[in-house]
Amino acid sequence: MSSILFKQALFDHLARVGKAVGQGHRLAILEYLAQGERSVEALASLTGLSVANTSKHLQQLRQAGLVVARKEGLYVHYRLSDPEVITLLGVLRGLAERHLGEVEALVSGYLLARDAMEPVPREILLARMREGTVTVLDVRPPEEYAAGHLPQAFNIPLRELERRLHELPPDREVVAYCRGAWCVLSFEAVARLRELGFAARRLEEGFPEWRLAALPVEDHAS
């Protein structure tokens, strides 16, 4: 094999990964799997797709080496094959924000309209957690929280926020986080908390990026 053919063969295989992430539903599936393992049926419910379509998308992601599967009884469960898949999603997000006007307009018009305040970087949040000067709020669903969360974080899903406000210490700033930098849940939680008189900000990214950075994590067994 010549060096040209060798290099082309490598790029052809690399293109399989590009093709797998070149579809919006598959990117959404990867974001959900970045929170933890899920069944095909659970992913179908989250994405609004049929089980059959969800399964097809997962098969493409599996063929590209981005996810792995295991069978338990009648159900197939998927998880990310490598934590670096989260890095890949972050690179795609960053490039899109910087170079696609449509993405910038969507982020500004939908997300930043709810909360344009500077988010909290994870290093600063970690320092404030150690000082005990902040309340950390996880607004993801309970099953995602159970699979892993920031230490001492309160888990109050967005839909339960107003009726559970009494659980939040009123004298400390609240820093909310969810699935990632584009997760609507934390934007809406912070906006609502401010309306109700709380000092509140968002974590700059989400739980998957926090875990990828090898920062402290707790789970239901901790």
C-alpha cells in the first residue's frame, strides 16, 4: 500500500465518526448518554423518537465506535464508549458557537435571553464548595443525579423547584447545573430563582464536563 492510499484509508475511517455525529438526533442521544447508561426505550422517550428510529441511530453510533451496548433480559442498554466523546461534543459546540451565525442567534435568543449573566467556571465553583459559601443545585432528573453528581449537590428537578424552595439555604448563592453548556434546565432554573429573590448563577458547563476534568463526584453509592 502506498503512503497516499494508507493516509486515505485512515481518513475514510475517521469520516465514519464524522458521519455518525453528523445528525442532530444522534448528538442529542450522545448528550443523554453523557449523563449515564440508558436503555433504548428510555432514550426514545427522552428524544421523542420511536424505539425503532432510536435503535437505528444507536447502531450507527455503535458502528462508529462512539457507544457500546449490553443486553439485560429483553432490554439493550447503551453507554459512551470513551469519556473523550464528551470532549468531541464540546469541540463541536465551541466551533458552532464561534463560526455559525445561526447557532449564535439561537443561543442568544433562547438561552441568554433567560440568563445572560457570566456563568461560574468549575475551578471557582470547586473552591467555593470547599469554603462552604455556595449551594450547588442539580436540576437534572433523579436517575441522572443517582448516576453521578457534584458533591453535596441538592437534586431538585426543574419542575419541582418552586414547591421545594424551602430546601435551599436562603443566605447563600445558588449555582445550578445540568447536562451541559446548552442545557435549558439550568438557564430556566436560574432565571426563576432570581425572580423569587435568590442570588443564583449557572455552572459554565455541565456534569459530564465536570466528571471528565477528574473533579470530585458522588453517586448513589457514595
